[in-house]
Amino acid sequence: MLKLNCKKRLPQDVQKTLVALAFVLAPPPPGLDMSGIEESLVANSSRLIFEFPKLFRWGLIWGIRFFEWFPVLFGYGLLKFSSLSLQCRREYANQWASNRIILLREFFITLKAMVFVVYFSDKRIWNYIGYDPEPHLRERIQLREKILQK
């Protein structure tokens, strides 16, 4: 996994929400040791989010906080998203994905894409799904050199 030093960290409640959402969207594969994936998700999410422009970054962080606290509006009581059972988390995520309010639906699509980018950047997942970027990179480098020689 490519790790760049990101001295800034996301707030604890946002970290907790992203980890909970990652386990809903991409459950750990059977037979794969995923110890330490939470730290990897948090570090890479922080690195990704802090690359965004300031206004977008703070809008995303507040959107994640609303996502964490909105289960009360969907009939789950006074529980936060990260405190719901796994089944309730799945139902809640599906409600956001199919919501009639386009702003909520589009925000969830953005959040889901970000979680997938961070989750699938882990080398353990690469090995599990059989992804090896080296041959592809070599091929692209050779193609680029061939084009530049013309």
C-alpha cells in the first residue's frame, strides 16, 4: 500500500463512521487476515480527504457527520450509524443509496466511491483478488517510450 505521510488526521467521529461504512460496503473476504485494516483505512482516508480544497473537504467532513447522525430520521432511534447492528447499517446505507432526495443520494455515491478507492488500495486486497500492477505498469511505460521515440 502506498503510504504518504499525512500529519493531519480526521476527527474521531468521522474515522469511526468511515470504518463502519467500509465494513458495510466491502465486508472482509473470508480467510484473509485483515488485522490493521482500520488504521490503513483511516490513514489513507485522511490523506485523500486532506488533498481536497478546503471548502470541499469541510463539506465532506460535515456530510459524513450528518450521515453518522441521520439514522434518527430513518427510524432507527437515537443511535448513530456506527452504533447500529451490521444489518441495520446495511439497510440504512441502502436507504441513502436509493433516497428520493438527490443530494443525499449523490453524497452517498461520493462517499461510497471514496471508501472503495481507499479499501482497494490496500495491498492485501490486491493479492486476494489477484491484481498485480507491475505488468500493466511495464506495458504502459514501454508504450509511452515507443510513442515518445516517434
